[in-house]
Amino acid sequence: MENLLKKLREKKTKIKPEKKNIFVKIEKKDDKNIYHTKIFLDFHAFGTKKNQNYRFFISFRKLFDRKKTEAFSLFSLRDKDKFLGISYGCRKPIKNVLRRYEENNKLKTATFSKIHYIQFKFKTGSIFCYVVGISYLLRKDKIKKKYYKSLIKILLTLEKEIYEFYDKKLSNGGLITKWIKKEQK
């Protein structure tokens, strides 16, 4: 029995868990790297770490399991790189996801025809973060809801902190509010 336990422990050390990448696709266009994240539900946390001032981490909630999160970091600028800003938009998903739901006691599946994103632009490339929650902000019937207000607050804080991290000035009212006014139905 002890011999069997010893073998199992050895096997466990040999089998390393595969670290999943948050980026679904990495493109190279004209000396620029364009990163595309998976589709996430919304934001979990973000900020600079106390002992690592050169890193700004952003953590997202997974699409189908709110308790699980994934994160990536924005780093301080190097060489001739420059932070150009943040933008919001909508596009067809790079890697689509099947979502299952029940309607009239029938199980149905659907995919995303379009997904909203927040883009961090740099001189050397950009990062597209696909977040389902952003589409919620474009619905006028949801303006008075608690989730709507908290998501706006989170995005405004995120914009402010990122612009401070890169020593850039953010316009009054934030970018998300201007984008919502332009896109809202």
C-alpha cells in the first residue's frame, strides 16, 4: 500500500497542470502585436500591486462560472512605446462560445453574434478584452438597475487608474459615458 502511494505521489509531480492562456489569439500586423482575450462576463478586480508598481493587473469573471477568475497585466512602458488610450467597440467574436439556456422547458443553445470590448491601445499594439457586461450598458431600460450603475462606476475607476498608471490625462466624464451616449439605443 505504501509503495502504491509513493508511486502516485511521483506521478502527481510529473503531471503538471496546464496553464491556460487568457489570450485566444495573438496577431502580428505591421510590427504591432494585437492580443484578443476570451469572452468574459465582467470585471472582478484591477489595480497595481503594492510591491510591483510596474504592473497593472486586470481580473475578469469567467463567463459561465462567476466564482472563477482570470487575469492579465499591463506593464509600464519600455523604449519607444507609448500609451495611446482606451476605446470601446463591438465586433464579431474571434472564438465563439456556445451558451445553453432553457426556454419554455426546452433546452436551447446560442452563440454570440457580436461582442463588446474594451481596447487598450499602445504604439506597439493593442489588447482587446471582450466583456459581455458592456452590452448591458447600451440598453436604456437598464439605466436604473444596480448592476448598470456598479458597472459604470467600475469602468470609470478602471479608466482613471489606467490613465494615472501611464501618466496621461483623462477627459472629464470618462470615455465610457461618451461612448454609451453615442451608441445607446
